[in-house]
Amino acid sequence: MFSSPIDASRLETLIQINTLINTNYTDVKMLLTRILESATKLTNGEASSLLLVNPENNKLYFEIALGSKGAEMKRFSLNMGEGIAGWVAERNTSLIVNDVANDERFYSDISKQIGFPTSSILAVPMRVKDRCVGVLEIVNKIDRKPFNQDDLQWLEVFATQAALAVQNAHSFQRVREEVHFLQDQIRHVEGYHTFIGSSKIIQEKLSIAKRVADTTSSVLILGESGVGKELFAEQIHLNSSRAGRPFIRVNCAALPEHLLESELFGHVKGAFTDATADRRGRFEIADGGTIFLDEIGDVPLNLQAKLLRVLQDKVFEKVGSSEPVKVDVRIIAATNKDIEQELAEGRFRHDLYYRLNVLPLYVPPLRERKEDIPELIDFFLKRLNHETKKQIRGFTSSAIEALLSYSWPGNVRELENVVERAVVICGDEYIEPRDLILSTVSSTDDSAYSGKKLKDAVNLFKRHYIQESLEMNNWSQTRTAKVLGIQRTYLSRLVKELQIDKD
């Protein structure tokens, strides 16, 4: 029972918070902030914190901190039993301390480090089924009066609301993550990826892809290695009238010429030494659907002629056969090469280029859409947490800053690898910069060359530039040498001299 009559405005605030709890689980941090703001206002507090107990290590973390030093508070954590909040959490009991200087339970280190004088503290446990899951803490009254039982009773009401919000949000989050994981698994079983990217530029490209999907024309997707060209090809297929038909992928750079032709068009028995039976090619399998030809720039010239015929006449012959096979296939091609240069140097047919490039789509590199990084790392972390059975809650602000300042020569593929390594290495609740394995020299980091002799600076530039080029070309020295305009043997020598290692 309250020691004084219930204030109408306080009651109205409680009703509003209860309504929010019952309707909004999608942004639990906003909801908890609203609860803490109301509790602070109604107890006339100067500053406040909401700490949550991590059951993995039994420590308390400052989830929300309000007041002039709120942002600084969030870098601290408490052991169970440490400080007023730790004492409350350990004993699951509310506490009023109006003279903290003379209370041995008060942990003064935090106040001293952030420069916030503390005279009184009111702290109550947040309980779920009588188990303490966190602590609400109010620091100092604005009017410097002592906290009283009425303040404590009001804060306990808000602590109950906060605990309910946490419980509901965690249940909702677990279900939502499980649904997302299962959806992601279904997509992978079906051969598709989850599309992540809400930046303005990537949404514009996605909008173009969806408009392109309504047509039957060929599409040429351009962009660096690792930007997600295959994901855009999937979106074009999934938004087209062919969505219920096959979507067949072919990496044209992964197979030698004599195998690539058989892979694409199939062969008849006896066509070559190992052809012990007839075999359908990818074009025949894709009949009625879509075929995605990745790394089209690596297709040899003689095969380009056969591809041109399929584009023009929808007809091809299997290897070892002169009988025409007719198919209805939409072609989506992709390359990370400078296709204009390939044309100029005679490595790519002009007529094939014009047939493929009816609807061009350029996918920008990750460095041009860094606002997608937070969403991407959150997606990768949730999936990897599920796979590794870890409970990593996220990235520290300094880790996110490191990820945002990096140039990402390997684009989204490199980002995914960095997150995966960080999850494996991380032994704490949050991923720190030390858990990230990033290239030591960014292409935009001019300070790396400062103070070096010309020869050393040139070698440093060569090392970084060649390593970036190798990463963009999946460490294929043949392709990288072509892109750099040098002999493969010279590139191999540079790799050894400059000690460039894939690992």
C-alpha cells in the first residue's frame, strides 16, 4: 500500500506504460527507456540506470543510463554483490541509501571516474517469477531531499513493469529470431539468400531489379567481387513470372574451358573420354526458368559464340552432338571485370556484350554504402550465435566504429568472414575491436606511409594494392594478373617478394 494518496498524473503514466508494454515488443530499448524516464521523473531523480543481469557470467550491465553522465555509465559493469545495485540484485531486495558516503556497500569508483557526485541512491530489483533479472536505480533527488518509502513503492511498480517488458521482449525476440533463422534455412535449402540492405542506394538498386524482373530481357550485373551480385540475380528471378521455375547458377570462372562447355550445354555419350553417358547441361535444366552466369567475363571466346546463339535463337547443341536443343531460359550474367576494357582488348565479344547488356545493373561496393554495415553485422551475428550456440549480444561502439572506418576491399563477403572470426575469438558478451581481424593498412590510410623511405613506401603500396586485387578476384593469380595488366609469372614473383599471404 502507498503511504500517501495516489497521484492522478502518476496513475496516468502507469496506464500509458502498461499500454506500451502490451503493444510494443519490437523496440524493447525504447520501451525500457520510457519506463526509466517515467520512474526518474516521478521520483524526482537527478540520474538513473537500468541494469540487466547476464545469466552467463552473473554480471550486471548498464543497459540504459539517464542523466548528464549517462553515456559514460554504459561502459561499466558490476559483479553480483558489488555496489548498491549489485547488493540489491544478489539479495533480490529493495534498498534506500540516503548517505552513500558512510555506507560500505557503495561502490565509489564509478562516480569518481565519471565525475558525478552521489549522495543518495534508491534501488529496487526487477523480478520475473521471483528471480532478479535486473535493477532500477535512481541517483540523487533534484531537490537534494532524501528518498522515502513512497519513492521506493513507486519505483517497485516501475520495476515490475520493466521486468514484464524484458520478459515479453525476450520471448518475442526468441520466437522472431527462430522464425527468421528457419526462414533463412528454408531459403538456403531452396538455394536463396536473405537480402539485407536498407541504405538509400541499395534500395534504389533493388527497386530497379524488381522493375527489371517484369521483363524477359537479359540482365548484366556489374560490380566488384563480394558485393552481392548473386543476391540481386536471385531477386530478379524471385520477382519475375519465372519464380516457380528453376534458378540455376553457374560460376564460369570455376571450371576449365573443356568442362565449362559440357557443364553449360551437356554432352552425349562418347563425346570425350569420360563421357560414359548422356548428360543434361545447365541450360537444359533451367528450361522455363532463369540461368545466372557468374563471372561471365571469364568465358573463353569460342564459348561466347555459343552463348550468343542461345541468347538470339534459344538453341544450342550438346557437346558431341549436332542435334539442336531448344530452351526457354532467361539469362542473367555478372562480372567484376572492367567489361569495357575486356571489349577493347578483344577478350569479350561486342555482339555478346550488347545482347547481355540490354538491362545493366551496377551494384555499388560496401565502402559506398556503409550505412548497411550495422544491419549486416547484426544479421551475421544472429545467424552465427545460433550456429555456434553462443550468446554474444552485439558489438561495442568502438568495434562498430572500426568496422565503419575500414575500406572493405572484399566487400560484404569480407565483412561476413570478419564477423565469423570475431564470434569464434570473442570470449565476452560484446565483440571488441581486438576481436576483429582487419587489414592493418587501409587504402585510404595515408599515415601508413608517413616517415618511410620512398622504396619502402612504394613496396607498402604495392603489397596493399596487390593484396586488394587478389581478394577482389578470389585469389586467382591468373585473373588478377589480367586485371593489373602484368604477366602472371611477374605477379607470382611479387607475391613472394612482398610476402603476401591469403591467411
